[in-house]
Amino acid sequence: MSKKVVKSEERLRVLIDAEDCYLTIRDVTVLTGLGRATVYRRIGSGDIPVVRLGGTIRVSKRSLLATLKEMETRTPSAA
């Protein structure tokens, strides 16, 4: 297993275990399974709240999880 894969797996474990942290766009794509373009589209529409730090965008893990839970409850189930 390459060092890059191991490092990615370790980072994912840390992100999952962290109660709250600020995520990069890449982190959001990994945790949610959404594509990069979809994440940016959701940010642009205001569905995913962000914090802008200089030229970077960060997403609070706590806010992301709350947003996803809210979106889940708004989505009508297929019957």
C-alpha cells in the first residue's frame, strides 16, 4: 500500500472521529460521496454553509452534518 493511500485513510479516520473541525472541499467530497462540482453548486446555492478564510473555503463538519440531516428530512421518500 502506498504512503499516499495510507495517509488518506488516516486523514479520513481523523475527520470521521473529530467532533467538529473545518473541512476542505476535498474532505467534503470524500465524506459525502458528492462530486466536487456538486459541492460547489450546493455552496453557491447556500445549501452548504461555508467559512471563507482569505482565498480558501472551509466547511464546518458540524454544520455540514446538520445540513445533510435537514436535507434528508426534506427529501420526499419514493413510495
